[in-house]
Amino acid sequence: MRVYGFVYLLFTAVARAYVVNEGTTCEIYPEVLSHNGAAVDDAPSIHQAFELCGINGTVVFTNGTFNVNSVLNTTNLINCDVKLRGELRFSTNIPYWRSHVFPVIYQNQSTAWLFGGTNVTLRGEEGGWINGNGQAWYTENRNQSNQPGRPISITFFNATNLVADGLRIIQPQFWATFVWQSKNVSLTNLFVNATSNDEWGTVNTDGYDSWRSDTLLVENATIINGDDCVAAKGNTTNLLVRNVTCYRSSGMTIGSIGQYPEWPDYVQNVTFDNIKCINSMEGAYIKTWSGVPVSQDKNGDYGGGGKGLVKNVTFSNMEMVNVALPIQISQCIYAEDNGKYCNTSQLQIEDVSWVNITGTSTYNIAASMYCSEASPCPGIRFDNVSLQSVNHTLGLPLWNTTLQDEVFQCDNLIDQNSTGVLCNHVAPDNYSQGVSENVQ
Ligand SMILES: *[C@@H]1O[C@H](CO)[C@@H](O)[C@H](O)[C@H]1NC(C)=O
Ligand SMILES: *[C@@H]1O[C@H](CO)[C@@H](O)[C@H](O)[C@H]1NC(C)=O
Ligand SMILES: *[C@@H]1O[C@H](CO)[C@@H](O)[C@H](O)[C@H]1NC(C)=O
Ligand SMILES: *[C@@H]1O[C@H](CO)[C@@H](O)[C@H](O)[C@H]1NC(C)=O
Ligand SMILES: *[C@@H]1O[C@H](CO)[C@@H](O)[C@H](O)[C@H]1NC(C)=O
Ligand SMILES: *[C@@H]1O[C@H](CO)[C@@H](O)[C@H](O)[C@H]1NC(C)=O
Ligand SMILES: *[C@@H]1O[C@H](CO)[C@@H](O)[C@H](O)[C@H]1NC(C)=O
Ligand SMILES: *[C@@H]1O[C@H](CO)[C@@H](O)[C@H](O)[C@H]1NC(C)=O
Ligand SMILES: *[C@@H]1O[C@H](CO)[C@@H](O)[C@H](O)[C@H]1NC(C)=O
Ligand SMILES: *[C@@H]1O[C@H](CO)[C@@H](O)[C@H](O)[C@H]1NC(C)=O
Ligand SMILES: *[C@@H]1O[C@H](CO)[C@@H](O)[C@H](O)[C@H]1NC(C)=O
Ligand SMILES: *[C@@H]1O[C@H](CO)[C@@H](O)[C@H](O)[C@H]1NC(C)=O
């Protein structure tokens, strides 16, 4: 850079001014600047910058609006620092994305951006942000579940030693972030806001998901969305999630797991600490498919029969504010069968603690812990779990129930090594995710 004492400019094409390469640094300028504001695709210059500076270099998205009209593949970076100072605005050409997105294997999902490499940083700076333009997807999706080709905003793939700091993802198309086949990846100071501005909701806008990855950190995040806030999926190990505030969302999750018989899911050494869930469906929960495969034709929504192990998971220092179902284990989360297969999951769950869980539930239920008969759960611990329904704290009556105290439902917990779990009711076998009224 400066030490080389010279500057040279590299113009990709006459009309495209827009990768400026100085030493090992590539600055990208948006095409709109030379096209009278037209939404010309910036993906080619973005790829060019990473080709020039993706190894032992720095890539800077300068302040401005970048139109991302086509898929981004910025993988295999080495010793590369990326600074995002502008807006990355994904286009809303749904037919284009559906036919060009990159598959991520898991659940037949896909992504608009693959990002990875070794010794890499990606930093949002000076207000830089990712605009998923997800409204088009929310409206088109009309509250359905998964759909083929609806892309994850950014997938950290095949990464080792990667830090993504200060990312702000507004209206992600689908999940905001996904960590796949990676090791030692930290997402710090993350902000996600998936809010719909019409009558259709933001189904499947998870804040963070991880799969087949080890040694992971999520620290200092604020996530406003319509699905899992942070979810550890199969083969997530040594994940620490710390200081995260979730609005709406479905809270902190292990799962869904047990979907694929051919890929057993091992999830071990996971800590969620210092978490706040506000106006959520769920708070701290573990969800598995049942032991019998179900067949559905919706994208990714079929499966079950998968085995595996969830072991050594701690949910600690969590504040619940108006959470429908603050604590849950379900081993038949997709209870399409209405409970018929709820006792069949052979996915073992053990050694899970909920410590210092305080605040309010929306209804009169604090916890529903349903382990399957085929694999009962040992080592389930509650320590200082203190929840009250919102109405209770306001001194109001609870509607449609005679149970005025918090309900803790249990089924197939093994006493051995379990402590502190107050079980005052039997867990029903047909719960899906969340509840929507007081329980009887
Ligand atoms: C990158 O830097 C490393 C260590 O300084 C060096 O070994 C390697 O050759 C460099 N690679 C390239 C493509 O410049
Ligand atoms: C970035 O651009 C925005 C919009 O043009 C402007 O308001 C802001 O001041 C710029 N920031 C910097 C650091 O130049
Ligand atoms: C992404 O680019 C790399 C080259 O860096 C290539 O090897 C890989 O196949 C591409 N991935 C996809 C999904 O196209
Ligand atoms: C990544 O960084 C580590 C620690 O600085 C270094 O030992 C390693 O060689 C780097 N990897 C590559 C591929 O440059
Ligand atoms: C994954 O990263 C390794 C280097 O860590 C590289 O050798 C390999 O080609 C990458 N695989 C893919 C599919 O990009
Ligand atoms: C999230 O987005 C919605 C809709 O744009 C907006 O009203 C709300 O203020 C945003 N929340 C935050 C904390 O930025
Ligand atoms: C927690 O994260 C928020 C950002 O979501 C940050 O503002 C706050 O300072 C962090 N608190 C601690 C104690 O790290
Ligand atoms: C989290 O936020 C706190 C308070 O702003 C800060 O001290 C800490 O360094 C942040 N952690 C990370 C990993 O950025
Ligand atoms: C998890 O890892 C084990 C090997 O340790 C493997 O057999 C299994 O298929 C993996 N599962 C997934 C979901 O990748
Ligand atoms: C869990 O953590 C312990 C202690 O750090 C470690 O020995 C063990 O290998 C970890 N398990 C996995 C599956 O990574
Ligand atoms: C459980 O996981 C935590 C990290 O979440 C780790 O510190 C601890 O050593 C693990 N315990 C065992 C017995 O592996
Ligand atoms: C639970 O809260 C108590 C009292 O604030 C604290 O001493 C203890 O360390 C907390 N436990 C965990 C696991 O954080």
C-alpha cells in the first residue's frame, strides 16, 4: 500500500469504473455512480475485487449503494479483511434468485451469498449494511413455510478463523446468517431486523443457524424476526451464545434435529448465556423430529427418524418477557401425526440445564418437557427457574383455566442426575412449537 509508494487504478471496463486497487487493497465503488443511478449489477466488480485482493488483502465496499442482482461467491479467501461501509441491496427478481441460488444441502435450502476462507474478517463499518429486500419474499411467501430457492442472506461456508463483526442485516430474504462446515467462526455485534410492512409475516427469518460446525461464538446481538433467533442444528459443537436480545422470534434453539436418518445429529457443549427474549413464541428449547419419517412435499419439511445426541447444553441467565412457551423439549416438533409418533424418537437428549431463567410467560405455562419413551432424558436440571404469567404479575385473572399457577409439564424425564425440575403436570404429546392459550 503506501509503503510501495505508488498508486495504480484498475478499470474493469470503460463504463465500469469500479474497483480501485492500491497495493493489496481493493476499494469497490457502486455502478450507480456511473450509470445515472440505474440499478446496474455490482456483483461482477465485487467478484473482481475479491479475485484481486481476496488473498493477503483488504476489500472495501465504499459508502454507497451496491445493487446485488446476482449471486455472490466469495469463498476461499485467505488472510483477507473485508469492510462493508455501504449498502448491499439484494434485488427482488424472485425468478432469477430461484433459479441461481447456491444450494446449502441442509433441508434443500439455498443462499444468495457464500462467504468463506481462512483468517478472514468481515466488518460492518460506518453504517454499512445488508439490505435483503426481503419484503418481496415475505409478501410472495404469504406465511407459508419453506419454499425452494428462497435464499439465506449470507452463508459462512468452509471458513476457518472468521470474524464477522458489526453486520446489520435488514429484511433478510430468509434466514439472515448461516454457518456451515466451518470452524472457529465468531459473529459479534450482529443486528438483524426482519419486519414485514404488510399483512404477511416473516416466517423463516432465523437470525443465526449453524450446521456441521465447531467452535462458534455469537456475542452481542439484537435480533428482531419471525422465527428462531439463534438455532444450533446438527453437528454444532462448542457454541457459545452470549448477550443476545431477541424480539418476537422463537428464542434460543437446539434444532430442528433428527430429520435425516442418514445423518445423525450430534450437538454438544452449547451455552446460551445472558439472553433476553421479548414477546416471543419460545424462549429456550430443544426440538427434534419424531422417530418415524413423515412425508410432505414442502421444501425441507419432510423427514424424521434421525438419531443422534444432544449433550451438555446450558441455558443460563435468561430473561423472558411475555414468552408463550419459555422452556420446552419436544421430540415430535412437527406433530402432524397428532401425537401418534411422539414416543418414537431415538435421538438422545441428556445433561441439559436451565439456570437463572426469570421473567414472564404469556400464559400459565412455564415449561413443557416431552422426551420420547424410546429415549427418555437423564440429567435435566433446573436451577432458579422463576417465571410468572403476565396476567399473574398484573394481578389479573387467567382466562379459561382453573390453573392459576405456572404449569411445568414433564414426560419421560429420568430422575437420575436430574435436579430441580418442578413437574406438576404431564406433558401432552401433541405440542408443536409454542402455545396460544392458557393450559388446563
Ligand atoms: C500470502 O502471505 C503468506 C504469508 O505472508 C505467503 O506465504 C503467501 O505466499 C502469500 N500468498 C499470496 C498469494 O500472496
Ligand atoms: C455515507 O453515505 C450516506 C448517504 O449518502 C451519508 O449520509 C453518510 O454521511 C455517509 N457516511 C460517510 C462516512 O461518508
Ligand atoms: C465458488 O467459487 C469457488 C472458487 O473460488 C469455486 O471453487 C466453487 O465451486 C464456487 N462455488 C459454487 C457453489 O459455485
Ligand atoms: C491463519 O493465521 C494463523 C495465525 O495467525 C496462521 O498460523 C496461519 O498460517 C494462517 N493461515 C493461512 C492459510 O494463512
Ligand atoms: C475449503 O477450504 C479448504 C481450505 O481450508 C480448501 O482447500 C477447499 O478447496 C475448500 N472447499 C471448497 C468446496 O471450497
Ligand atoms: C425494525 O424495522 C421496522 C420496520 O422497518 C422498524 O419500524 C423498526 O423501528 C426497526 N427496529 C429497529 C430496532 O431498528
Ligand atoms: C450486549 O449487546 C448489545 C448489542 O446488542 C450492546 O449494546 C451491549 O453493550 C452489550 N452488553 C454487554 C454487557 O456486552
Ligand atoms: C460486546 O459489547 C461490549 C459492550 O459494548 C464490549 O465491551 C465487548 O467488547 C463486545 N464484545 C465483542 C466480542 O465485540
Ligand atoms: C455428524 O458427524 C458424524 C460423525 O462424527 C456423522 O456420522 C454424521 O453424519 C454427521 N451429521 C451431520 C448432520 O452432518
Ligand atoms: C466438549 O468440551 C470438552 C471440554 O472442553 C471437550 O473435552 C470435549 O471434546 C468437547 N466435546 C466436543 C464434542 O467437542
Ligand atoms: C460443557 O460445555 C461447556 C461449554 O459450553 C464446556 O466448558 C464444558 O467443559 C463442557 N463439559 C463437559 C463435561 O464436556
Ligand atoms: C445464577 O445467578 C446467581 C445469582 O445471580 C449467580 O451467582 C450464578 O453465577 C448464576 N449462575 C450461572 C450459571 O450463571
